Amino acid sequence: MPITTLNATFDGTTPVATLTGTQSWFNSRINYYSIFESDPADTLVANVTLGGANWVVTTMRFGDESRTSQLNMVDTAAAPGNRIDFLTLGYNSDVELNHTRARYIFGYDGGTHNLTLGTQATFGVNLYGNTNTVVTGSGYVSSIEIGIGTGTVEVNGDVGAIQTGNANDQLTVVSGSVASADLAGGDNSVDLTGGFVNSLRLRDGNDRVVLTNDAFADNITIRSGNNDVFVRNDARIASLKIYEGDNDIRILENARVFLLKLDSGVNSVLTRDGYLESFFSYNASNTVVIGLGGAGQIHFGADTVQQHSIITLGYVGSLQVSDRSSLTADDQTTDLSIRGGAGTVQLGGGNDTVEIRDQYVSYIHTGRGADDVLLGRNGIG
């Protein structure tokens, strides 16, 4: 396909090249700059340099009839002061903004968009390519939306909202904060190596979430799929809720989860030296190893038959497996090994197996069923 090439420089004074000539500045301002190749047989390739200082372009847009346009934009401005109010990238783009501010950025559907932001604030980024990549800088970004196609977002500053579609997306938070991130469906990957995330939602896919170093997430919600959540080093999650699915939760080193809620799935939970404050589960089968950090309270409820395997290496304040005593259709059966001591232990109506090592347990009630209990030297009560 023939290529129509445009080389344009914006510096606030020198007339800017167009496909038909040049466009002049008026008091360091251009209200409307539009480049469109109308021949459907041609591809527009626009090579744009942003330099100079203290200029404004109200609207800057690129595109072509063949829907194959390529925008290559570099920012050589030495300091803040340049501004684009509305920037339309066309169908493919590779854009790097260091000090130039773009208030609103829009990328057409169908191609590939690679966008790197810098020191200046951006109100909104909307990308609809088949492949979309956004890397933020220190400037605040109010919203990032990946409408269709895959999205890769790296956060290095503060972001208000991130929204992706049903593709396989990746979110990395290196530093700064994210107020809310909704990655919708697809097999998504989230890596928090630092910074803070207030709300993270993932739905209807096989998702992987990893927190390391001192990353902190206030609320993480995941629905269905085969999901892995790994929390390491000194990372923290205030609330982790997963509904349905096959879930692998690992809270390693000194990492902590304050509230863990797992419903209607099959769950594997492993902790190490960090303290797990509360763990609740409903209509789920759980395989649990509580590490030396211990746990405050664990409560499993159900209205269907469930099977649990629990090993506690650290102290657990309260462990309760509850079902309705008059019914067998909701009996829960627990294979329990207490090796770090416990406060109160109450089990359900299934046939339980309990092993208590040499640590002290204040109270235990095994409920109905044919239960086997092996007591350690320190006994109960």
C-alpha cells in the first residue's frame, strides 16, 4: 500500500507542515490541526515532534480512509508549558509525551496504540485498538479506558480510574496510586510492586494477582474462573473477596490480608509469618495451612456438603465450621491438625478427624458425626 508521509514540528512559532502546505500560529495557538489522507489506497504515516515552549493546540487529529494510519510522536520540550486539549491518534500510534500536556487522548479501533505519559496531568485516555499499551508518568491521569482489544497499563503516578474490556489485560502498579481498576472479563494479570490500589475488580476469567514489596490494596474482588492471588514480602490487602472458581491464595513472608472472604468455590489458602485477621467462607471446600503468623478468626458456613483440610502452625483465636444440626445435607467434614494452639474450635456435622499436638486448646466441640480426636500432652480447657 502506498504511504503518504508527513513530517511536522510544533514549536509555537514555525508554521506547521500539513498535507497541502503549512499552518501558521496565532499568538502561539492553533485552534484546529487535522491531517486526514482521503485516498483509501494510501496509508498516512505522520512523524510529529513536539518542541518549543508555551503553545496551545485546541484540537490535533490524525487518520486516513484506509484505517491504517500510523502516528509517531516524540516530545522534546525541555519544560512544561505546551498543551493539546484534544488529541486523536488515528488507527495506530506510538506516542511519547514528556512535558507536553494532552488533556484528552483518543485512539481509533483496529490497530496498535503505544502511549507513554509524562509529568503533566491528563483528563482522559480512551483507546480502542486491538493492542493498547499505556505507561503513565508522574502526572495525574483521571481515567484510562481500553474499550476493545488487549490492554497493558503500567502506573507510575496517580490514576483515578482504569477500565478494560473482556480481553486478556495486564495491569502493573509500580508507584503512585489507583483509585479504582475494573478489568472485567478475560484472563487478566495484575502486578502490584509498590503503591496503593483502592479498589480492584476482576470478573469471569482466569486471573492472577501478585502483590510484592510494600504494595497495598484496600479492596480486591474476583468472580469465577481459576484464580491465583499471591501476596509477598510486606505487601498488604485490607479485603480480598472471591466468589466461585478454583482459587489459590498464598500469603507469604510477612505479607498480610486483613479480611479474606471465599464463597462457592474450591480454595487453597497458605499463610506464612503474616497474621490473618479474619477468614470467612460459605459453600466452599477449603484446604488451609495457617503459618506461624497465626489467625484471629476462621469461620466456614454452608448449606451444602463441604470438605475441609486445615493445618494450623500458628495460634488461631477462633475456628468455627458451622452447619444446621438437624440436617445432613449441609454437613461439613473437617480434617484438622492443630500444631500452634487455638482458642475456641467448633466443627460441623460431618465425620471429623482432629489432631491436637502439644499446644494448648481452650475449647473444642466436634458436633455430630463419627469424629476421631487425638489430644496432645497439654490437653484442652
